[in-house]
Amino acid sequence: MADEDAKSRDDLNQSEGDTHRKISLAEEVATIRKRVVDQGGVSLETVTETHDEIVSATLNSSNVEVKRVPRDEVVKVAPPIREEGNITIIPVLEERVVLRTELVLVEEVHLIRSETRETVEVPVSLRSQRVIETRLEADEAVNEEAPNSATNLKEEDNDL
């Protein structure tokens, strides 16, 4: 304080010759302080549960039986492939040389379709997830930060 008074007097003495007077003023400095307050939080946890179920489905399958039916008939025109109910008939022809050419129906191939149904049950493991929420209590202690610490201010800025 005594140094400031001496400086003020020197300023006044130097400026006596001048028409202007210099007067030193006091300077105020503001300090900002931050503090971290723990207000608690939330913890989340996922839990996977597995339970078994029986899944049933009906399966269809088709079977074809091949049956050869000998015919040995002479025909003038080749018979077409035809269906009679669940049987498809495919004619098999052969040309034979005689004094004349004849068309002989040697045999027919009968394809017999049959269908079966079967219900099957298969055990399957199904998974589902749920979330457990836990509230965390706030700490009673309050952390005060130093006002001029650059590292502390950087850390606080990252937290905000």
C-alpha cells in the first residue's frame, strides 16, 4: 500500500508542469470458482433370459411310385401323356419293321402320386432381453476446484 502511495505522489509530481493530472485508480479482479456437485446417476444393465418352447408344424411330402404296365398293342396314332386322378400315364412307343410299318404301344409307365402329412414338434430356445434400471445416490461430499488451475478447467469443460 505504501508503494502505491509513493507511485501516486510521483505521478502527481511529474504532472505538475502539465495541465493534465494523472491519478492512479484501483483495479478490481474477478475470480470465478466452479465446483462439481454429484447429483447421482442411473446404472442400466441388460439381462438376457432364455426359455424353451415347443414349436409344431405340419410337413407335407410327396412320393412318386413308378409302375410299368406292359401293353403290346398296335396303334395308329401316338397316345398323348394323360392324367387319371393322381396317376400320370406316359406312353412308350416303338416302331417295328414288318412288311408294313406298325406303331406298337409296348408299355405304359404309370407315375402314382401320394401325399402324406406329418406333424412334428421341435424344442426351440427363445431369448429375450430386459433392462434393469438402478438409481445411484448422490455423494454428500462436494468437490471444490482451484480457480486458476488450467488442467482442472479443461476437465470441467469436458464434463459439461
